Amino acid sequence: MQRTRFLATLLAAGVAPWVRAEPAPLRFVYPNVNGLAEAGFGFRTLRLALQKWGQPFELVQQPEPTNNPRSLRALEQGGVDAIDLGSGRELEQRFQAIYLPIDRGLSGWRLLVVRAAALPGFAGVRSLADLAGLTAGQGTNWPDAALLRAAGLRVASADRLGLLFSLLQAGRFDYLPLGLNEVLGFVRAHRAQAPDAVVEPRLALFYPYARLFYVRRGDEARHAAIAQGLGRAFEDGSFAALFSAHAATQEALARARLADRHVLQIANAEWTEAMRAIPARYFIRP
């Protein structure tokens, strides 16, 4: 009798009891690191991955700009659900990484942002030993800060990219190494903080490195969604199309003139076995 009444209630409300309910969309909150918002390549790549995943999802961009340390705390505490950041042993242990390089390894190629007046001081740099006489700026908790220190280079840290540009302008350190795929955009974006900042024309740093997506430990649903969707995007060419259409990356590749630069190579002790296992085809070597 009770079952009959329940079915009658559903039918009266216009609900067919034999229709299976659609699963609730899997929600992703993404941090607005450095104020890039939806223009950021990480956000665009995550949206493509979730579209390729093929299940209902909701992707929300945080409105307020933030930085990496706050975003990592928010990821641990559940305020955001995914982040993209450089590879590194500590991060890969702290969070669950998706081992597909969304920058195709380009962030391992670093160009040096310096003050125009300081350019003559870099003319004689031929080796890491020469560079060790100068001080690099790096973000607090950037994985490559430890990598540079391990190579014998002096490093000064700050927790915000805008502050790093201000400190560079003030002469608190000598150069700011940034990935060649982001350096031009960041110099333009922070012109107010560092009006004298230029990209040093002769040198480049290189170390094995890549940018990955991370989720919280134990968040298997979101890890699987990103891994499956991003893997499909890599295999069907849609990620390559997104990468090629990213104007900032293509401009950076064209203007970097790596063939004309003196490249200083650094070993990466943070390059984990999981990173070494990524197939070479996922990387590019400009």
C-alpha cells in the first residue's frame, strides 16, 4: 500500500519513477593565481580536459587574485580543487599529481628578467659559477627555488610575483628567471612595479622541469577526471591545437631566439621517477 501511494505521488508530481536521475556535476574550483583568471593557460587546459572527460562538470574560477602559497593551503583545506604548478618532489608527495606536462616542458627553459641598467653585469657570464656571483629572485614555495640553490646559486624569495618585480626594480636581487612561455606576459603585466625590467638577451637556463595539475590526496574522482580527459586531449590532438593557439606561448617561442643564447644547464635532483616515466612525446625541445 505504501509503495503504491509513493508511486502515485511521483506520478502526480510529473516524475517518472523509472527514469534514472542524472549524476550531479563534479564541481571544480580553480584558483585565480596572479590574476590571470580565465585567460590563464592552466584554466583553459583544465576546461578542455573536463570537456574531453565527457561527464557532467562545473568549473568555477575564483574571482579574487591569489598566489601560490595561499592556493596550496586552499587546496589542502578544500577551498579549491585543482591547481597547476611546477613539478617537484615535495609537491608530488604532498598532493596527487597528474603526470602530463601542460607546458610540454617549456617552463624548464628560463629567461632572465633584469634591470636595463644591470645588463652589462651579465655580459661576462659564461658558466653557473659566474652566475653564482649574482642573486636570483624566486617565489616562496616555487619548486625551482630549491633547484637553483642546489646548483649553488643564491636565491632571494618573496610570496607574490608582483612583489618580486618590485624587489627587482629596487635592486634587492639581480635577476628573475621565468619560463620562456610566460616571461613576456609577466614583464608587461608588472610594468608598473618594474618599469626598468627587460629580458636579458644572451643567456638562458635549462633544467628538466614541467608544469602539472595537482589535486588533494585521496581525491580520486577529480584526479581520474583530469587524467582521463587530459590524456584524451593529448592523444586526439585537441591539446596540441590549444597549445599552438595560445598567442603568448607562440610569441615567446618566436622571440626567445634560443639558438642565439648561451644555455646554462642545471641538473634537477627533484626530477622524480614518475616524471622520468612520462613519454618523451609529451615534451617539446625548442
